[in-house]
Amino acid sequence: MSEPQNRSQTRIATLVGLHIILVCVSLVQAATYTYPIGFLPETFHLFFDPSRWWPAAISVAAFGTVSILFVLKDFTFGYFVGFYIYTMVVGYLWLNNFTDLTYNYGLAGWSAATSAIAFLLPALLVSSPIRQIYTMPVQSFERFLDVILLLGVAAIAIGAFYSFHLVPLSEIYQYRAKFNNPRVVNYLITIISNAMLPFAFACFVTKKAYWRAIATLFLLILFYPITLTKSSLFAPFWLVALLALSRLFEVRVVAILSLLAPALAGIVLLFVFREKGAFYFTTVNFRMLAIPSLAMSVYNDFFFDHSLTYFCQISILKPIFQCPYQDQLSVVMEHSYGLGAYNASLLATEGIASVGVLLAPVSVFVCGLVVALANRLSAGLPAEFILLSGGVLPFVFLNVPLTTILLTHGAAVLFLLWYVSPRNFFEKTAA
């Protein structure tokens, strides 16, 4: 092994280790949170017992050995998403030792760890290219990027026709509850904002067409008044941050820092500024780190003594199979726990809810194969381009089922765009 490669692996191992510690510290701070801004820990079944820290530490440390995959493997889309899934399971294994919910904690913990490994193995290890049956000509590809911008303008105009509100973050839930957009409009907005515009932004950056890249960011921020989601507000700033970091560090480091840095900032702000730092901590550390892990606890608790879905929660399957739940699972959780519309990741939905904790690793392994397919479809593209064009989706993976991500949030469209992208477009630009 060369000296530079050895230093790179040491750097990755150090960052991942620090990140695991920060996740646990962040969850302790969330469980002992006492400020009036944001949330009440006990409402979300979020606790910490100092006398029981060591079993939690042992379970997290044991699972920490899986992080060797992030040290040894190269960057792919699966690496990016896999690190987020890995972080969520680290958080769950910690919280699983303190929850007041009632289910088989030991079995659920083993299922979560095994499911994460089942997802990571194909998502990180499979990246061989698929032969391109069709490649878009470079000139047509460049014109298509302009078409994406026009589609963005159209989506904003259509969305604004149904709802447009310039309100602070503290009021978004009040206004968003009144939205009644047609489903096709919601699909159009999420596909364009989560997949197509970030793809165009990455292409413009690669081509050094910076004014068009700025125009893309401007369009992205205009989705906030018509969606009133935090992701739409922060997406353009997030893409800029990923771009800046990618100019300073290798892409694997950027993938890790994309979670580590915000988490560290939240811990420091809360510790130093206390209540003045509470809004950031609530928005980032609680929503980004704690909620996805807590969702696994809630789903384990609910499906411990309720009927499994056997994938009937997928809307196209409901008319075909008899389903015990007519509402979306997020609504079912809201009615049962009163925590709002509680969406959850593929580990909770395609895993726990669909087939139960025993078979969850099998289902999640299939999800990992889907992400592995994305690796293969994007093979040959620059790592920085994959990082930027797919930069919005890893956060979505923390809170949304895979089937919804593919169809509603535009992941399938992004995977197709990666596949048909002319590789010589990037070679020509880099020359």
C-alpha cells in the first residue's frame, strides 16, 4: 500500500471514529434537552440513563467495526448513502438501550445491525459499469441541461399557482397543513428539485458554466415558498457547501464531513450559547440525527404487536392486495403516537414494517442491490459530479422509504440521467 493511500485510510478511519462519538454525544444532549425551543425529549421517547451508558457503548463499538468498509472502499453513490444509513443505525443502537417503548430490544438491535450490513455490502462493494446501450450526444446533452432549467421554472410557476407563502421556518407546519396540491404537481416539484436541478448544477460546475450554476441555485431556493420544507430552503446552500468541501478534500472525506461537521456545530453551539444555540440544534442535530433513529424505535414498537404490511403500503399495490392499513404509514404513526406524520427510512418501512425484524435484513439487502445498480449506472462519471448531483438524496434516505425515493423523489430519474450521460462531456471539460 502506498504512503498517500495509507494516510488517506488513516484520515477516514479517524473521521469515522470521531463521527460515531459525536452521534452518541448529540443523542445524549438531545435526551437531556431542556430548552423551550423545539421539542420535549420524553414526548419522542428520547431518554438517557447514565447508569446504562456502558451497554450502549458496547453495542455501538461492536457495530463500529463495520466502518472498515468506509475506510477501504472508493467513493460511489452507495458510499454516500451508505454512510447516512450507517449513522442512523449507530444512533438507533445507542437509543435502543434507553427507550421506554416496549418491544424485543435485543432482537431489534441485532436486526438493525444485520440489516445495515446487508445494505452496505452491495451498496459499497458493487460498482462495476453497465454497458451503455444509449448515450446522449454531447450537444443534445448540453441543450437538455437548459431544458432542465426551463422545467424548473415551469414547476415553480405551477406550484406557485396552488400555494405560495413566504413565512419563517417556525410557521411552515401551520401553512403546509393547508396545502391541497394535486399529486402530479407534488411529484413534478420533488423530482425536479431533488434530482434534476442538482444534476444540472453539477453539470454546470463541471463545465465551469458558473452563471448557469448560480441560476440553478436560485431556482432551487424558489421552491421553498411553494413547498415550505426545510430541505427546499437549505438545498442550494447544501450544494454550495458540498462543492466547497470537495475543492478542499477528497470526496470520501466530504461524504463524512457532510454529517460530522453539522453535528459538531450543533453540539458546540448548544454547549457554548445554550438557548441561543437551541434552534440550530433542534433543526440539525435533532431532526437530522435523532429523528431517523427514533423512527426505528417507533416502528419496532408498533409492529411488535400489529400486523405487518407485506409491502402493501406501496400505493400501487394497495388495490391488488388486502392491506390492514388504508392510511399511509406516516398517518398511522401519527394517530398512534401523536408525533406528527412520522415517515421513516427503508430500514423501518421496507424492513421492519413490511416483513418484521427477522426478515428485515433480506428486504434491506434487496434495497442495497438497488443502490448498487445506481453505482453501476453512474460508473465512469467523476466522483465529485456524483457527489453534487446526488447531494440532496442521502438526507431523503434517512426519512423516506426506498420505493418513494425512487418514484416520488426522483432517484430513478437521476439514475437514468447518470446512465445516459456522455462520459466524454466530462473528459472534454476536464481537458
